[in-house]
Amino acid sequence: MIIVLKQNASPADVEELTKMLESHNATVSKTVGARSTLLDVIGDTSNIDMDNVMANPAVESVRRIQEPYKKANRKFHPDNTVIKVGNAIFGGGKIPVIAGPCSVESEEQIVEVAQAVKEAGATLLRGGAFKPRTSPYSFQGLKADGIELLLEAKAATGLPIVTEIMSPAHIPLFEDVDVIQVGARNMQNFELLKELGKLNKPILLKRGLANTIEELLMSAEYIMSEGNEQVILCERGIRTFETYTRNTLDVSAVPVLKRLSHLPVIVDPSHASGITWLVEPLSLAAIACGADGLIIEVHNDPKHALSDGAQSITPADFARLMPKLGELAKACKREV
Ligand code: PEP
Ligand code: MN
């Protein structure tokens, strides 16, 4: 961290600032130039609050040299984090595909979709039980019953299940869930992230609608700093000025995240596009740019889906998509 001091900085303020920085175990050295004086702060500066530094009247400006996230940072953990869930391995060179409906709607629906996606090669089943909907009048999910139905589909197929949590109060209901999803809208629900950090279970953390890559990594840091280092990051499209697609898939976020962090990065082409025919090209793009997995919405009757029908592909489409993904993965010296 480099701090530029004001020309008229009072020695008392500079001393107070130095003490504050040293209290975080940082080493502070002063460089006096012709025009300005700099404080060079060395050590682990991730727990130094920039606002605190700026609040000192001696400070003109401050710049971080080191990223504010530590546990998620590849600099301190050069090897990929590998997360195993059932037969799926995230971050280990394979490309697991999570598939299933947006919402769990009934036993027949979830079991039928689970069997179909398993047959086509998916290694995890997704399905929302607690649904974050823009309108309070839209289908809100089957809640605890939805989780029970997912567990039935798991028993029928052996597929591990992924489902979204919205409140820390619901954590006990997720005991048998294999991967807990934090949706885009809750990426910065810090109390939820901290509680999930106390579990010993993989967390699928989606990027917020309007959050930066660094904010996503800071949210991962919230989970990891509580002890749970099994975090899978998910790029699911961000809000831009474009209205043709539901969101804009930020493909560059995938290699950027993989460069900055050792955590696995997966892509959700369904929420990124909102349109069924875009699921295939965006899935291929994700694999080509190095994604460690995909999460795809599949519904056995998209026209009558209770949520996200317009972006849900059918089991037949999914079965046609999987071999295409496999071929590209092979060309990239990887495997679906
Ligand atoms: C979902 O996975 O169904 C979902 C609501 O996703 P997101 O949080 O990315 O919008
Ligand atoms: Mn959805």
C-alpha cells in the first residue's frame, strides 16, 4: 500500500497513522521527495481499511498494491483448488455439468429431469427450492418440500444436488444438500456468507448482477475467512446497456478470475442469456475460455415452467449439447 501525505501533514497525524498501520503488523517506511512524502506500507495489508487511512487528515491519497483478498488469492495458493462432489471434480481439469430446472415443481418433474440429465452425462442436479423472484407475486419455490423432492431425485439417480439458499435461518434445511448455491442477488449478503463459511460443504457463489470481479472475490473471502475454503465461483452474466439478452455473459471474467484466484470458476449460460438458443454457443465459449464447469437450466416442459421457461432447454436439447461440449473439451485437452 502506498500512501501519499499532504504537504502540510502534521507530524502528530503522521505518527498516529503510522501507529495504526503498525498495529496491523505492517512495516512502514517513509520516503521524502522534493514535492511529496510517501509512506510505503509493507506486509499483509488486507486487513487495513482504506477508508480509515483516508480519514486521517495527513493523507492526500492511498493506493493498494496488493489485492484486498488473501485466502482466495492465487498468489498465496498457486495450485488450483480442487472440489469433489460425488463423481464431479471442479478445478481438476474436468468440466462437470450441473443441470436441472430453475425451480423444483413436483416429484415427477424433478425425477424425470434428473434421470434425463444423468443419462446425457450431467454429474450434478440443480433445482431451486427457495426462489429469489423480482415480484412477490411470482412462484416463490416449494421451499422445504422442494429440498425433500431434490433428495428423492438424488436417491433415484445418485446425482448430488445443488440448490440456492436465501437466508441463514434456513441452513438446517440444507444439511443433506451437496452444494449450497448463493444466488446473484445474495452475493453480498454478508451475514449469510459468514454463516456458510462455518459449514464444511461446497458453496457455489454466483456473481452479482452488478458486481465487479474484485467484489466477487471479496465475497468468496467472506466465506473462506470463516474456515470454509470450498468455494466455486460462477459467472452468470452481468447487467449492461444491452437488452437483447437477459444479461451479458462476461466471458473475460473466467480467465481473469482463474488468474487472480485458485478457486474453480464455472459459467451459467442460462441466466447469462435468458434465451434457449444461446445456451449452446455460450456453453462452448465458456469451455473455450477455460471454465471449470457449467450450470445449465433444463426443464421437461419449458412452456409450462413456473420460472425461467424461456431460457430452459429440454432434456433432448441437453442430450444433443453434451457431446458437442465433450468434443470441444477434448480439443482443449480437457474432458466433460
Ligand atoms: C438460479 O440459479 O435459478 C438463479 C436465480 O440464478 P441467479 O442467482 O444467477 O440469478
Ligand atoms: Mn433460474
